[in-house]
Amino acid sequence: MMEDEVVGRREWLSRQAFLDLVGATNLIPGPNSTEMTMHIGHVRAGWIGLVVAGASFIVPAALITGLIAWFYVQYGSLPEVEALLAGIRPVVVAIILGAVWRLGRQAVKGWQLGVIGVAVAAAAWLGFSEILALFLGGLVGMIWLRGRAGWADRRGFVTSVLLVAALIGVVSAILAVGNNAAQLWAGANDGQPRAPSPGLLGLYFLFIGSVLYGSGYVLFALLEGGLVQTLGWLTEQQLIDAIAVGQVTPGPVFSAATFIGYVLAGWPGALAATVGIFLPAFIFVALLTRLIPKLRRSAWMAAFLDAVNVSAVGLMAVVSIHLGQAALVSWQAWLLFAAALILAIRWNVNTALLVAGGAAAGWLLMG
């Protein structure tokens, strides 16, 4: 939609310039679609354009998601609404698997990348940190894919390895702080889950927004490991419902953070989670808007990006299995899952239509 509007209709950018920006957004953490709007805003109107474009893209989606979250909290326990959600949950699992299928076919460009994707998925399944698995997969892929052909460019190799190593170091430090904070939180509550404050929610999503690579589906892989498994703030079903809301509403899928924030801490939590997850994107785009196109032209960094992409697909496959265990609990759910998976893979049906159809089918079959 952006390419059609910005390149085709308004002719603000050439197609090559647009593709360069797409490549640039893949090299920094954060929501790619939101960062694209920021890049375009910067090209058109400088730093003010960057802020205005990003805010204009985020705010409508956050408001819509917040209103749905209010409805969910008020009425989500009613039998009629629960039937709708029970129909949506297996459809969401099918949507994620459909994305795994499509993105996997694009991401697995060779057998080496296939091996990396499987290895990252196995590591995540065994409990290894999802974010570190993502970066280590990228580092291994960068060295493996370039192989002998890349050793002539020793300067490029050293520069790229140092850059990725520094990035992994920063991410590891952030993860260590986040994990220690989570353990302290759990210890202070004697291991019993307790709803977080808006400030703590904001810090948690600031942490996620600072280290997250990949699509909105990778976000849910990290949230499943953090909010569900480690902190116990959400249940698997609540996370699936957040994914559904992120799918069915316009705007970035990361607006699901608004939904989660409201469920856990009301409107203050929704605001804190939204600001937390999107703020790093503004900072990264502002800092790297001139540097990233140069990095993208590096063959070493391009190999790193290919490996990160296939690693992200591996993480998505793992989280779809975890969510499927919570969603596929009846024959009706399996039926909806199978139908949605066929529609998603065979005919690439719009995800919002699939979610709406799952809600209707859930009301008919389970209401």
C-alpha cells in the first residue's frame, strides 16, 4: 500500500529509493512498517516529517486497539463473546503458520539458510533466549554464506563482524538487565503472578522495542516467552486474543502492545506500553537514517540479514506450536484451524477476513 501511494500515485520516491528504505528498515530493530513511514517522512520533510509521519501511523491504530481492549475487558467473559474468541484463536494459529509458509519459501534461499532456521527453532524450543538465537543465527549465517568468496574482502568481514558482535553485546546487556529485573519481580512476589504497574509495563515494552528484529509475529514469540512463561502476566489465550486484535485492526501489528497494556493496567498501561514499544523506532531511524543504506550495500551485512530473516521464521514456527497447544482444544477448533490454514496458504485470503470468519464460525459452532 505504501509503495502504491508513495511511488505510484504521489511520486514522492523512486522505486529504487523505496526499495533501499525497505532494506534499511530490516537492519534495525523495531516495526518495519512504522519505520518505513518515518523514513519517508524524513525524506519529505526532515526531522519534523519523521515524527509527524510516525505518530500519524501509530495513533489511529492505538486508539482503535485500545477501544477493542476496553470492550474485551468489559465483556470478554460473557458466553457469547467467549464463543467468538474461541473461533478466532485457532484461526490466528493458522494465520501465523501461513506466514511461516510464505516467508519461509522466500527466506530459505539455500540449504545453509534452511539449516540455520531449523537450528534457531530447535534452540528456542529448548529454552534458549529467542533474541540471542536470532542474532547468533545471523552471525553464523553471515560467515557461512559468504564462505570462501568473501575472504578477499577482509576489511568488510572484520568491520561486519565487529558491528554484529557489538550489536550482540548490547542486546546481551539489555537482556541481562531485563532477565534480572524479571527474576527480582518474581522473587518479590514469591513467584505468584501479579499485575504490573504502568511504569513497569512501559519499561518492559521499551526493552522489547529496543531489541526486536523481524515481523510482528516475532514479537509474539518474544511476548510468549516473557509475558506468559517467565512473568506470568498473561495467559496463552490472552496472548492469542492480542494477536487477533493486532491482525484485525488497521495499522502496525505492534499495536497489540496497546491491547496488552490495557488488559494489564487500564488506560495508563495502554499508553505506557504503546509509547514503550514504538519509542525506540523513532530513535533508531533518527540515528541511522544516513548510515543504514551504506550497510545494506555490504555483501557481509546482506548475508547477515538473510540469516536473521530465516531465523525469524524459525522462531515463528516455534511460537505457533506453543499457541496451538492452547487454542486447539476441541474438534471445532481443529476444523476452523484446518479451514483457515487452507485459505491462508492456498488462496492467501486477507487476514482480517479470516479473523472475522473465525469469529462468525465460532459463534455458530461453539455459541
